[in-house]
Amino acid sequence: MNWRARSAFLATVLAFAMTAVACGSSPSSGGAGSTPKGSITLAGFNFTEGSVLAELYGQALEHDGYSVQYKLNLGNREVVSKAIESGSIDLYIGYAATDLEFYNKGAGEATGDAAANTAKLNGHLQSLNLQALNPAAAVDQNAFAMTKANAQKYNATKLSDLAAVGNQLVLGGPPECATRPFCKPGLEQTYGIHFKDFKSLDPDGPLTRAALANNSIQLGLVFSSDGDLNSLGLTVLQDDKHLESADNVVPIIRSAVVTDEVKKVLNAVSAGVTTNDLIDMNNQAGPQHMDPDAVAAAYLQKHNYFS
Amino acid sequence: MDTVLSVIHWLTNPAHWSGSDGIPTRFVEHIELSGESVLIGAAIALPIGIVLGHFGRFGALAMNVSNVGRAIPSIALLVLAFQIFGLGNVPIIIALTALAIPPMVTNSYVAMREVDPDIKEAARGMGFREPAQIWRVELPLAVPLVMAGIRTSAVQVVATATLAALIAGGGFGRYIIDGFGQQDYTKLVAGGVLVALLALATEAALSGLERVLVPRGIRLLRVPATKQVVFKTA
């Protein structure tokens, strides 16, 4: 390479590098300058349901006269919890069992009782000046799905129906399912289902769906609020012996921001929303590619939150 | 040291030598996936490389196309093939075959090109027809380089077949992916060790095969240089 070609090359590389740096460090919009009353910064997790829930609770607050700043797709729980502890956000919509186990650093306190999980969660949140409000009936937790054909064949509507036929079934889930108490070992101990085999796939992803579809597994780990299960011909078996801890939707808010009115608005949303509502909204926002804000607005409209 | 010991314990634990997740099952799966991919790859790559090398045409094209093939990440191809063909061994074999082809095309092309033109001419002079000239004169001379290409491909494929586990396939990669998911790092390292051992064994086995396939006359050419000089001056 001659001198000119080399400097042109270097300039190109430099330009790319600077673009990358510029993209990486976009200035953060200051959420700290919110007024004491009337303005709430609300974060959503980085998955579709996170945006749906943030819009759902956020629009209810907006309707009540609060000014709401949305930070959708902010990140995972590690990121969102840091943001609320530092006060750069005021509110996020969490999950009772998962958040409990996050703030207690995996102590294993979560049970199948949503109210108990929320109470214990509040015990851990207090020192951080945070609090969890009332949990909703809507649950997004581990669930086990079968094709409708297989459910009919094995005459199964709940997990305890499978104990007798377990030796004909292959269970599929993420690799860790083979060793985690909520998954294969739990199904063996709590339900007495002894599977023919276990197949390592993914957490509720395309591999699990493909394996269920071609019958290389008969039971797969999914999440209870997935929007696409019905359209894929899958049915979730009832967890009749409560193996899974109750991961009910629950708002987590900074104590400095919470007022009786804020509480009232958020608890009213929690009191109404069910797992089926969540499935519908996830289906619209996920497989049907509708905007989460439109999906949430339609739900609130339909259930008279705006009247 | 603890890691080494726990990996040895893992590998020698009888529980890990039976069942659908046992080492023998995973070994057979790994060999099947890599073996089929290398065979299919060879069936595509060797005729192309040998014929193009013999005629000395389109060499740049063949090399460039196969080098582009090298530049495509196997993992991208694997995920793409999964989207099209779904669950099973087909997407894995497609991705591994694509990986196997380039070294075999390049090496067999070069091997045929490198055959001494005088020998080719002598063969023609003795009345060999084209196919017989390729099969009986040029190919035996080209065997060492062709085999080097096959060896490179096979070792790469054996090491890369670990990716199969990403799309629910079998093989030793299962231990690596599952070990990561289960935070069982002993299993993960044991899987890596098994893959490395299998890759080395593949290299050794194919070197042995090469020794058998290289004609005696050419083996004589490879004796130390001093003796070779004596040969030529004699």
C-alpha cells in the first residue's frame, strides 16, 4: 500500500471507530429533573411484555393526570433495578417471584403464593426506599405445554395427569431444566412424572416450538403469558400441585414518588388484568406486530379505565 | 489443578458412559454428523478441484468462490438452515458441509496444478487418454496434497460440529452447551476435552490413511534430500 492509500484506509477506519463511539454514548436525557408531584418516569424491560405492561400502567397514570416519561426496552432486571435504586426511574412493572429472588439474591424464598411473595419482596425493598404494590392476577411464569393432539391422546389437562404416562414422554426445555428444581427434578418429585428422556432446547424459544410441532418432545417448558401458544395448537397444562412460584405482575415504585392517588391508580389496573388479558395483549404486540401503546390503550378503553 | 481433577472424575464416572446423554452416544452422534458432512463435502469438492486443476482453468474462480465460503460464519449458516429445514440433522450437515468444502477444493486444485508438466506430457506420449491420465498418473502424484486438504476439512468439521448443540443437535457440543446452561463448568470443560481429543484422533487417523494411499514411488521421492540428489545424478 502506498502512502496515500494507507492514509485513506486509516481515515476510513478512524471514521468507523468514531461513529461507533458516538452511537455508544448518546447523551442520556435527564430524568432526574422531574417535579415532586405529577411526573413519573416509568421503565419497561427489554421484551415485548415489558413494553405492554409499562404502557398499560403508564397510560392509566396519564389518564389520571400524571405526566409519564417512558423508558421502554431499558434493559434486563440488572439494568432496571440499578436505574430505580439510583432514582433515574421511579417505577417499573416487575414479577413477584422473580423480583423477590432477585432482591434476596436467590435465597429461594419464593412460593406459589403471590401475596406472600409480594410481602417478602417488600421486606427486601424497604431498605432501598422502594415498595411493591398489589400483585395482579396476571401471571407470567414457567408453564408446561403440550400439543392439543397429545393432550387429547394422553387425556391430560393438568400436570398430575401425566404421572402414569411419563415413561412415554420426552420433556424439552433449556439445558438448565435438567437440573433446576422448578423444572425436570420438580416434575419428578412433585408430580412423580418420570420422563423417557430429556431434550436440551431453549428457554421458550423457536427450538422448543419446533420440537413440540414435530413431536420430538411431547412436553415443553414455555411461559404462561406467551401470546402465540393458542395459534400454534399448544395447550398449557394446569400446575395443580403448585410447583412453580407465583410470578404475578407487580408494580415496583420509589417510596419518594408514591402517593395514595398513585397507589390507587396502579392497584386498580392490577385488580383487573388477568393472565388471559396478558396473553391477548402479548399476542397483539408480538405475533401481530401492533404497537404496545395502542394495545394497552385498547385494553384500558375496553375495560372502562378511561371513562 | 482442582479443575483438572474434577474433569478427570467427570470423564471416568461410569454414569457418564451410558444412556442417551452418555459419552458413547454423543461420540457416535458427533462422528455421524462430522463424517456425513466431510463425505458430502468431499463428493462435491474433490471432483471440482481435481478437474479444474487438471485443465488449469477457472482456478481463480473456484478458489475465490470457496474462499467466500470460508468467510461465511458457520453459526450464521446453521441458524439460517434451521429456519428453512427445521429441527434435525439436515441444517447441521448443511452448515458443516459448507465448512468442509473450501480446503478440499483449494488443495486438490493446487495438487493437480503442481503435477510436473513433463510427466503429463510423457503420459500423453505413452497414449493415456484424459480420464486415465488423471486417474492413473496425476492423481497418485497429487494424493499427499489432496489428503492434506481432506485432513484440514475433517479436523475443522469435527471441532465445529460442537455448534450442532445450539439447535438441539447431538454430539459432544451437548456437554458444552448444557454445561454452560446448567453452570456445570466441569461438564463444559470435559466436553471441550472430548472434542479436542476427537479432533486429534481424526488428524492421526487421516495421516495413517494418507500413508496407505500414497504410492510407493512417491514415498521414495520423499527420502531425505541428500539421498534424493544421489537418485537424480545416478
